[in-house]
Amino acid sequence: MRQKKPVKTGIMKSKKTVCRKCVSCGSIIDKDLLLRIAKNREGVTRLDMTGFMEGRGAYICKSRKCLEKALDKNLLERSFRAGIRPEDKERLKKETEGLGQ
Ligand SMILES: [Zn+2]
């Protein structure tokens, strides 16, 4: 079986705004303005400061309200459709503590 791959030729990489949805409030905004939380194949969930970490990503606004809600209401778990290890969650809480207003 051969998989069809979309072929993109002659398309210059343009600076298009990529929007993502905040798992907490549902706003769809420029992903540069969102925080990415990534869960990799080893099941480790962490704050992805680079935006290029492998694995499944979830996006959250850089606001205290959204971060706290996402962690308190397990919205990340819902987005990943998998649990987050307690130690990862603790680290995420610490890592996001100084972020957002
Ligand atoms: Zn939000």
C-alpha cells in the first residue's frame, strides 16, 4: 500500500499566522501568543518553550486564569485524551507560576 502524500512544490514559506485554540477558554488566537504544553512518546508532559517539542501539543493562553483553569479542571488531560503524571503536573504548575497575568 502506498500512502499518498500531499506534494507542495513551488510554494514559498510565507509568514502566515497560525492559530490554535486555547484548551481552557476556547479562544482561537495566534499560536505565538499561546503556551504549548507537549506530551511526548514517553508520556512526559511539559511546558514547551520552543514550540517544536515532539509529541501531542495543547495550547493555552498566557493568562493566569486560563493556566489555572486548565490545570485545575484537567483540561490538558482531556485534550491529550490521556492522563498526566502527578509529577509532570506539579512541574507544569511551577513552570507556569511566573507566567501570565
Ligand atoms: Zn484561554
